Amino acid sequence: MLSKHPIQIYLDDRQDRTLRRLAEENKLSISALIRRAIDMLLAQTPVEKDPAYQLIGLISSGLHNLAEEHDEYIVQEIEKEGK
């Protein structure tokens, strides 16, 4: 399970009422509903705006099929360490 980090926000009366009603209707906690809303917002963010996008192409492994075969390469490295 991923770790969760507490955050405090202030809602106006309309937001609070609506959020509580939606949580009750969907049988979710308010926190779960807010996390879903954040996930929806993040999904709309273009991948180019993600800071991790800047890492693409930063280094070269010299392997032509690393993306497709990364699991196999990891297993090979673990086996090397075990010998």
C-alpha cells in the first residue's frame, strides 16, 4: 500500500455540503472522494508537464530493448549478485 500524507484544506460552505453529499451517495469517505478528484485532475495533466518526463533520454544503457525486457535484465543482475 502506498503511504498517505496528511493535508489540511479549507472548503467554503457549498463545497463542504456538496462533498459530504457526494461522499454519502457514493458510500465513500470524504478523503477517498478528494483523492479521486485529485487523480482525475492529474490524469488531465499532459505528460510533458510531469517532472519525470525530463528524465527520458537522460542516460543511455546501450541496450536496444531495455524498455521491453527490463524484467529480464533485472533478474540477470540479481543472479550476478548472488554468485
